[in-house]
Amino acid sequence: MLTFPKRSIQMPITYRLAKDFNVAANIIRAQVAPNQMGTMVVELAGDIDELDASIEWMRSQNITVSLASGEILIDEDSCVHCGLCTGICPTEALTLEPSSFKLTFTRSRCIVCEQCIPTCPVQAISTNL
Ligand code: SF4
Ligand code: SF4
């Protein structure tokens, strides 16, 4: 998650990441407005050294970079398999199994963007962050 100070809000971050570091940035969620702080959840892909360099550069620009280290937890006793969370998940970590219509969670695909948490009507999704 990137948090921008007001003065960095116009900075073309994804362009600079691609051009200067060869890092691809897939924007999962963004909340930016002129003259306000902004936040962006991005999935970064690239060479590990260039990823590290790009994060160091963003921090040098006063952008706060928080790396996802937690996990999404699904309470299987509470889940009613309504499928609402599957529609919002950008990586298809949450899907309904076609034959049983049961929720399937593929942890390896989850980028912990947390978009699924507020969609669940029975609060079956949480994070250990
Ligand atoms: S946090 Fe939820 S919406 Fe985001 S990738 Fe993981 S399962 Fe999908
Ligand atoms: S939104 Fe909640 S109840 Fe519905 S399938 Fe997802 S985890 Fe289960």
C-alpha cells in the first residue's frame, strides 16, 4: 500500500516504476484527490533488486510503502457461500467451485488487498494484519 503526501499526488508513479526500474505496477485500488493525501494498493512485479530499488526510491519521495505481510482468514463456519466476495476479488483467489457452489480460497493467489472483507454480509472474512 502506497500512501502519498499532498505534494506527491500528481507524480506519475507507475510510469516512473516502469521506466526507471522496469517494475510493472498493477493498481488494485486507488483513492486520490487533488490537494489531499492519497492511498493506492498496487501489485508490483519485477526483478527483486529492482523492486527493492523502486521501493527505496518511493520512500525517498516521501511515499509511505507498506508491504503486505498478513493473511486473509475465512471463517468456514460463518461462510454461507453466497459468492459476493468472489465478484470483488481482483486475482480470483476467491471463487465458487462450479459443481458444489462452495467458496474456494486459493491463498497463493491472494495479494491481501482486503477488498473482500467489507463485501461479506456475515463478516466471515478477516485479516491477521
Ligand atoms: S484480500 Fe480478498 S479480494 Fe484481495 S486478493 Fe485476497 S482474497 Fe482477493
Ligand atoms: S461473501 Fe462471505 S459468506 Fe459470501 S461466500 Fe464470501 S466469505 Fe462466504
